[in-house]
Amino acid sequence: MSQLADMATASCLLSEDQFRCFVCQNVFTDPVSTPCGHNFCKNCVTETSHADVPFQCPICQRMFFPKPELQVNTLIAELLDMFRRSAQRQNREPVRGHFFFRTRSNLGHPASSRLRCFKHLN
């Protein structure tokens, strides 16, 4: 399987919840990773900490001094962008923790299509 196909398959298994910031509970904006491996919006962690005070991870409470200089995690930013484009392109709708996709009957008639939720597939 090609790398592009692997990424497409992986994007089908992702949900909007995997791209939420623990602090603001919104989808990441300029996602950064802490030295302990947790991810947040850049503004959520830079606004709450000062250079002269140890940085404490909001999730695991681990302390870092001096405060780490956090850079945007381009991998997460790119995955989020691919997720959004994939959802738009394939008529998928992320809704409150559920990830929907459109299916068609065996006949392939657009009128017979319906939305199905990945979380509730049998």
C-alpha cells in the first residue's frame, strides 16, 4: 500500500476530538508539543506562563525550568489540515465527538445515500 493510501486510511480513523486542546477545548490553533509530549494551542500555554516561572504541563503537571521555547508542531498542523480537507472532500461531517461519513447503497443512487457514524458501526 502506498504512503498516500496509508495516510488516507488513517485520516478515516481520526476524529475531531483527537485535535482538541485540553486547555480551551477547541480544535488546535498553532499546535505545540511540550517536552513531556502533550499538545496544546500555542496561545493556551504561552499566555498562562511567564519566562521567570517554571512551566507546568496542564495535563501531567510536570515542571520545566527554564520554560521551554515551544514551536508549532508542523506534523500535527499538517494532519489537522489533511483531516479538514478530507472531511470536506468526502462530505464527512465531524459532529460533537462523532465522525460521520456518507455511504451509498449497492445500486449507487445518490438518493439512497445516508450518513453513518464511525463510533456506532456494528
